[in-house]
Amino acid sequence: MNYRQATWERETDSGESVNEPLLSEKRTETVTHDDVDLPDELVREELTLPEPAEPEVASHYTRLSQMTYSVEHGPYPLGSCTMKYNPKFIEDVAALDEGSIHPDRADEDAQGTLAILHGLQEYLAEIGGMETATLQPPAGAAGEFTGLLVARAYHRSNDEDDERREVIVPASAHGTNFASAAMAGYDVVELPSDEDGRVPVDALEAAVGDSTAALMLTNPNTLGLFERDISEIADVVHDAGGLLYYDGANLNALLGRARPGDMGFDIMHYNVHKTFASPHGGGGPG
């Protein structure tokens, strides 16, 4: 397959050669005023614009789209995560004009919006089996980081922050789990999977201890397998004084059937662009 450059390189009807980048590739040009005295050699008499016909433009971009694999074509693995297909009408629902509000608007003039956000927090907490929720993290990885800082604050409140310096992460975990734990200041302990791809309880028992701050777990895990020993796993972590963290990357499989909080998870994050079809972008809200 030959790569097709996203610029037009052709002769126009006037015989001039044009190599004009896409508008998205051009820098924003500063608009000058008539009273600005510019040297004659810097003043253009005519604009050199591309002159392709509309069918050529449509054909060009259609061809580029056919070269791009997306979630509309089939399963879309992205690292250790699989992108979920979002219904197209969600784009319209998420972009309603009524949802626009200036960030500096006074609280007393934004009570309707704040009520919606507060209600959403309560819904998310109930769905996950948690006591409360926050909408602050802008992405899934940021949600992980926020959750780990909450775990750290918990241990600090018990005067154990200096002692509990390890976060256990299964080998099959979402790649950001390792990075988030390290960014939160923890030492990462990688836990190998058993032959079936799940967390081996005996290995977990050997890994936990007085230095354990938390175990990060995705359920179903990144291999698509439900951690059927989750109750025993929760007991092992809690008996050691650690917290159980739920990565919501694959919560779709459990939604309406089970809640992370009921499984023994203490902290969790949602990937609302996966579980609730919120538009992707910026990593996806978490």
C-alpha cells in the first residue's frame, strides 16, 4: 500500500504548480491592518489557492479514510485496552448547547449545572457500590493517580504512610497502573499471572505484607477473564492492611450485574468513554 500525502501537488487550470497544505496543517496567520507599512516585496498580489474539484477532494479523503483502521472496522486493541464502540447519537447528546457554561460563572448562577453534576456523582457512586465519587480526574490514568493519592491519604491518616510503600500490580494489568503507582511515589511489585491468566491467590499471599499499600486490579482483567477468586483476593489484601483498587477499563462486562464495591474494592475509577460512551478525546474522561 502506498502512502498518499495529505497535500495537493498538481497544476491548476491556470498552469501554476500548487503544493498547498491542509488548513489544519497551516499556522494561524496574523491579520494585518491597512495602516501597517509593509515592504513591497512582502505584499502578495494574489493568493495561491488549490483548485481541485469537489469530487477530487471527496475521493482524496475517502481514500485516506480507507487506509485508517478504526473501531468502525472491527476490534480495536490499544495497548492493553480494547476501545469500545460508541453509538453515534452520543456525540449529539454530549454536545447539546444547553450544557455550555462559562468557567468563571458565579456559583449562584450555575445551580442547575451543579445539580446535574452532583446527581451524576451520586449515580456513579451507587453504580460502583462506593460511598462517594468525584468528577475531577480528566482521564482514566488521572483517575488511577487520584485514587492512589486517596489511598496514600488513608494510610497517612493511620500513620502508616512511611511504612506502606508498595503497590502490587498483576503482570496482565493495564499499563498505566504501573506508571500511576510510580507517579504516586510507590514501589511497584509485579505479580505474575497463573497459567489461566488470573491472579494466583498463593502468590498474592506471599507478596502482601506490612509494606503493602494497595493492589490494583482490573476485573474482568486485561485478558478478558473474570477474577473468580475476587472475594478471597479482597480478604488477603485487607488482612494485610492494604486497599483494593478497581480499574474500571472493562466494567462494561459487569454493569448492572455486579458492583466493584460489593466485591470488596475500596477505590475505583470509571472510564466513562468506554462504560458510558462519553466521547473519546484527551485520553477519555475518568
